[in-house]
Amino acid sequence: MKHTFNTVMYAAVLALVLISTLPTQAQTVASYTIKGLVVDSANAQPEPYATIRLYQEGKHKHPIATGVADEQGVFSLTCTQAGRYTLEAAALSKGFCSRDFVLAEEKQVDLGRLALFMSESDLKTAVVTAKAPLVKATGDRINYAVKDDPESKTQSLLDMLRKVPLVTVDGQDKITVNGSGSFKVYVNGQPNKLMSSNPGEIFKSYPASAVKSVEVITNPGAKYDAEGVSGILNIIMQTQDNTNGYTLTPGIRASQRGINESLFAMVKQGKLTLSGNLNLFQSKSIPTDLLIERKTISAPGYLLFHNEGTATQRSHGNMGSLEASYEFDAHNLLSVSSNWWGFRQNQDVTGETRLLKDGVTYLGGNHRSGTLKNGMDNIEIGVDYQHAFKHPQQKLTLSYHYSNGKTTADNFYWFHQVVNQAGLLDQLTKGTMKSPEHTGQIDFTTPLSASQTLSTGVKYIARRNVSDFDELTRPSETSTPLTPDPSRSSHYRHNNNIGAAYGEWAYQRDALALRIGLRFETSRIEVKYPDGSKPSFSKTLNDLVPSVSASWNLSPTQIIKANYNLRINRPSIDALSPYVARNFPGMLSYGNPNLTSTRWHNFELGYNRFGRVLTLMASLKYTTTTNEMSNYSFFDGRLLNSTYGNRTHAKIGTFNLNVMWNATKTTRLNVNAALNYDDYKSYASGEHNHGYSGSVFANLTQDLWWKLKLGVTGGYFRGRYTLQGSQPTFHFNSLSLTRSFLKDDRLTVTLVGANLFFPQLKMTNETIGKDFTNIQRFTMHENMVFAVGATWRIGHLKAAVKKADHTISNQDVIKQKNNQGAQAVGM
């Protein structure tokens, strides 16, 4: 593997050195530029990613140049000779357009708006299968059109993610992308730290009606940060185009578990465009039982630690976003964006602990109660300035991004009915973690010729992370005042300064597309302990990150692709913090300040076939590393410890398959399936675990009478393997009925029933070590959910917030495993 990595890295370096000599020569050859805008004739909306082909007049067998329109439907091609030409634009299920023109004295030709129409024969076919494709794919990403899904009007974004290829949502709302939980979340192309830190909780409260589409970027190139094994989940918000005016869309969704209120607004006047989204939510959880049984080996016989309890929780919060853009002229665009998130959660927990010799003889135990108050606040602000040069594909972008996140904890546990457990302490934990961050970035893109493009950029990130936890304790079953306990408290500072530079060369001609990139990242880490409990230290990490991708169009509807990239995981402050959490009796949880970056090598082969009736996407991926940063547990003879370490060799194989079948003009079936093989080994501990797992998801939509739309959804997830066990297995199902009312379908109402055949949700999580076995069993009562939702669109507006083509994309932090679900149940 080391030989393979070095070979690919040297090839990338050599390629970038060679292409650096091309700009002067290549630009003198490309003398004509052809540009235009592709739109859908049905609604005059720009058609993103339309295929563009340029032919010599009368010679339509082989194109002399090809390209793809951008997200706004804009395209640009270059040509080296004067003459008569034909340009063709096409998009699947949207139609075709052909334009003849002449290249003579004018060096730039603007073909204007090219409207896509279906031919008469295609139109007849489309009447039979008139379903716009929900899934589109290019060389490095998959796009799911949320706005075209009828269930998106009133469901949450988390519900929509279950349908997105390469995305899996398990029974605890944990999200994986391309088989891995290590991914980053973007909103409109900008990194979003708050969504990346807790995506399951946030997406569950986020209305899908505010989202235009979801992109899964499976092969990020050199211009993206090297962080994130499985790639990027890019959430593209709703925008509308054309004239001045306003639009306002309030929405509401209610169930026996809570209520969610949303409001989306957009206004445009002249060159200024504003858009915003606001969500308010509150929820009450169904009581959840947790049973923990830990068996530890002791000669002779064994000890059984039996812990069971119940938790209920209440939460409320708000989230929102605001975007603005001002187009000074055709070459200069300024855009500003902000996001915020506030969350509060109160939990009441009760439980009982028993210690049994050989599982029979009672040795002692206790009862435990607790009240937990947790909060999270985050704000992000981004500013992007883009300058477009005379050549339409030559652009310079300057970006600045600021974010600041804060989490708080105020948790009190106390014991009673204690038997044979002297020394137990009631504890009050007050903690705060802050993560301010400043980022500056410069990106430049320029064409080298009709078929080549060069992108370069530099970036700097300054992070100042703070972690402060104080504990107050007292002997259990007493009424003495709580007093500070310095031995259980922790004060920690983690500063990280990151510099990066990249270069990426792209080539596209006829059916072939190539991309070679190289990125250098240097990271300076400084760790300090203000209370002097441990010595301060610092270190510098340097990473050279290559990426290579290639694709070949077998036909206008078929493409094969191959990718290699190196991805990096860096630990976040919660994974590094040495604070010891005692959320369960007999168990300790803490971070590791000595963690280092994990380097993942990713290889992927893919095949996509698109059609009006049947669309198929398949990929085979292999990922490997020798220093995975992961959570592990060990028994020290008295307590079970849970921490992090770079101690695992991992080999992961994944086969993904997505099939979308437009069976009739009123019926669509979407199936996502994955088969995984995980192999984990730790030479330090001698542990080894491996095995197969998989998942399947199916969604059927059916148009009924009276404008009703029926949705039927079901899924099964076989838990992935880890070094010391496996994740829970679960299944789910749901039914929905949607209908729109009023003129232009301005009012939409949806009824939803979920998990109708499974009144309880039961999951088991098993961890096995050398001298212990730890089993956690979750039981959620009243698993069935009934909900009603409605949205109402007010006003008229067809103006979209313009975004810079490049923006800041921080994705270099891997978060600590989210244990909120487990911590909600105290023992």
C-alpha cells in the first residue's frame, strides 16, 4: 500500500509540474469562445449540468468539444478555428436544443438562452413516463432533487436523506455517507460546523421544504480540505428565479412527539437579493429503557454488572439562515451568509445497578437518579467576493468565514439505597466547550485551452478551542453541601493553526474527463492546561494529499469512472479533551490529547446508466488505513474505560447500488442497497474483528385520484462491524398521503404514519474485549408515530440569491462519537 500511495503521489506531482508550463502556450491557441444559458422550456428555469456538444456543421458523428453547464445552466466552450458549427444541449427528461452559428471575426459568441424541448416522439414517451429524475450524477457527485419529491413538502430533511443514494440513517438517527460516519456537511457550498457536529438531531428538526437538493460529493478534489473519509454532504437551499418581488412559505408539522414550525422568505429588488429561513421546534421523547450488562472475567468465575434504567427528555430550539447578494456588474458579485442554531435539552433519568457473582449471588448495588441540562449554540458568518474576468471561465474568489460554537452541561446525579458500595459520590458537573474559528481563502480558476482548466488556491485557519469542566461532589445518601473536587475537574486549551495550498488540473475532451490534484496542508497544534495539572506541548503535522479521477462516457446515457484520493481525519476538542465523564456507574469516558491524524486511502470504481424509465448507479469502493482514530474500551480491573486511540488497522470494502424505476406515468420506485465487508485489527491489543453487513431501502410513490400522492417507505439496516463489536440492527417503515390545494398548489397537506407494524423499537449494541463483554439494549416504547404537516406559499418571486462559484470549505475535524442517545438514560 505504501508503494501504491507513493506512485500515485509522484504521478500527481509530476503532472502538476508539467501543466504549469502550459498556460502561455495554450491560451494563444484557443481564439474563440462560445457561451450561453440552458433553460427548461416548461418553466424558463436554468437547467444545471446540461450536456453540451460542439460539432462542425454537417459532421455530427464526433464532437470537437464537449462540456457541462454549471449549477446556473451557464456553459462556455472554446474553439480554435473559424467556420460553421452546430451546438447541441441536452438534459435527461428535459429535452434537446440545437443551434447553428458561424465563427468569423468575433472572438466571443453569446448564443443566449437555449430552451430545451422534447421532440414529438420523445414527448409521447414522456407522457407515459412523465417523472422528472430525482437523482443525477456527475463524475464526483450525486444530486438528489428534494424539491421534486412530493413528500418533501411537509417532511423533515432527515426523512429525505433516507432516500439519497450512498446515505444511510439508522434507528438512532446516526447518518453515514458512503459507508462511513466521517463526513462533513455543507450548506450552499459552505462548510457548516453546527450541522457537521450533530447532523441527526438538526436534520430531524429541519423542514425539507426549505431544501432544493442534496449533493453527495464522493470524490472531493484538491481544492477541498483533506478531511472527511466518505466525502461531503452539501445541502442546497431553495431558490427561485426571474423577476422582482417576494415569497413567503410558512409551514408546520405536529406529532405526538412534538411540533416544528418553519418559515422561508425571499425578496428581490434590483441587484439586491435576500433570503432567509427560520425554524422553531420542541419535542418530548417517548420513555426509553436501557439495559446494560457487563460481564468481567475473574478467576474463578465471573462478575456480572447489571444496570437498567429509564429516561425521558424534553427539548426545544431554533435554527435559521440568512443570505444576501449584490451584483455590482457582470464581473463582480458579493455574497454574505449566516447560520445559527440554538438547542436546549432537559432529561430526567432513573436506574438501578446490581453486582452479581457468576450472575447469581448478589454482592451489592444502588439506585441512581439524575437531572441533566444541556445546551448548544452556534453562529457562522461568511463573506465571498467573486471577480469574473473577460474569459467566462476565469474567476477569482476571496472568502472569509467566522464561526463560534458553544456547548454547556449542568448535570446532577445522586445515589440512594446503596448496598456494599462505600465511597460512592453524588456529583454535579458544570462544563463549557467553545470553538471560535477564523478562516481566509483565495481561489483562482483559469482555462488553459478548450479542454483544460487549472484551479489553484491558498487557505489559512485559526482555531482557539476551550474546554472547562468542574465537578462538585459529596458522599452519597448525605445532605452535606456539594464541594469542588479538583481531581475530577479539567481545564484544557487546544489551538490549531492550519495552512494549505492546492493545484488541480482538469481535462475534458469528447468522452474522456480527467482530474489530477495535489494539496499540501500543515497544521500547528498547541495544547495547554491553565491549572498546571499537565505539561503543555505542541507539534506540527505536514500532509501531502494527492487525488486522481477519470471518467469515460460509454454513451450519452452511460458513464464509467475510477477515483483515488487520500483523506485525513483530525481529532476535535471533545475527542482530545482529557476530562473524565462518569455518566454511568462503573464506567469512565474521556478523550486522548495524544491523538494524531488518520490517513485514509480510497479507491473507487463506478458505473452510471440513466434513462427515462430506468436509472442505475453502482460503485465498488475500497478504503484502508493503518492508524484509524476510533473509540475503544478496556477494563482496568475495577472500571470500564472508554477513550480514543490511533490503534486500528482497517480495511473496508463497500458495494453500493441505486435503482430508480419509473414504472408508469404515476408510479416510481427507488431502491438503495449496500453490501459491506469490514476488517479491523489492532496489533497493540491483539484484537481482530471482521464480517459482512448491509442495508436496503425502498420508496414507492404513487399518484392517486383527487390529486392524492401515496408514499410507501421501508428499510433494513444490518449493523456495521467495529474493532470490538458491531452496531445495532434495525428496520423501519412509513406511509404518507399528500395533497395540494388552492391555485398553483399553494397549500400542501401531508398525513404520515411511521413504524405502524413495530410498536416498540429494540436495538442491541455489543462491545467485546479481552476480559469483558458489554451489552447495551435500547427499548423505545410507543415507537409508532402519527404526524400531520402543512405548508402555504404566499407571494410571487423568481429571484435567486447568487453565490460565488468558490467559497470556504472547512472539513478537517472529526467529531467525538455522539453519545447523547446513551447519556439520556441514567442508571
